[in-house]
Amino acid sequence: MMRKFLGARKLAFLLAILRIWLGLQWLDAGYSKIRSGFDVSGFLQGAISSARGDQATVQGWYASFLEGFALPNQEFFNILIPWGEFLVGLGLILGLATIPALIAGAFMNINFILAGVGLASLDSKFFVVAMILLFTGKGRYYYGLDHLVIPYIKKHFGTKKVRTEMKEVRVRF
């Protein structure tokens, strides 16, 4: 019964609106960072300093990760963050690679929250929306390019075809 409800076209339309809205948020965030020449170093320094003191907002283990891995590789993160946000947004708007886009977006949200942005921020709300979309089944991409692409991928690269081809290879030898 619940499966039938989640697959309904009306709900799929609402999920598409929610997916596109979330995608627009990511696209806008990424595009503005790309256009402005994003530099993550200030954000990382602020998050690391927020792990100190009596009222620390960042966990020590996460600050150690930022200090030991993210800060030395900030040039990589200067590219990864804005382009990741932009591509997540594009994927969600088009409904293409929806599941990977939702997972990547949720992963970035978790990292922003862990870096001290806070649970009351938009990142926590975006995370909740991403989780809702992630666990609603096929309805999340019924109105999107995945609706066309996934059957093609299953037809040409599905497990049955791979197994059949492997059996043919074994028979030949």
C-alpha cells in the first residue's frame, strides 16, 4: 500500500518540485562560488578555531581532520566544493544521476554541519530534504532524465546481460 502511494504520479510531481527546488539551491551556491573565486581557507581556519575553548562548536576529531587533511589540500577543496555544489544542483534539476547527486549533497551538508555551521542552518534543512528524496523510491526521478536513462542502462548493462556474457566467455574456453 505504501509502495503504491510513493509511486503515485501526484506524489512524484511533488517530489520533482522538491528535487528541483533543492537543486536550484545547490546550483546557486555553487555558481556564486565559481564566479567569485571561492577560497575555503577562511572557512577551514574558522572551523578549526571553533574547536577550541569551553564552548567549542566543532568536535576535536573533525578539527583534526580539517587541520591535517583539508587545510593542506585547500587548493583541491577550492575546486571540489563549488563544482561539487554546482554539479549536485544540475543533477537534481535535470533529474539525472539523482541518487548520486542526493548522496553527494547530503555528504557536503554533513561536513558543513560538522564544521560548525550548526543544526539550525540551511544545511540541516537541505540534509533533511535530501534524505526524504533519497528514501522515497522511484518517485524522486519519475519526472526527470533518470526515468529515461535508468531503463536504458539496465537494458544494456544490467546484471542479467553481464551474467549471460560471462557464461558465454566461460563456454568458449
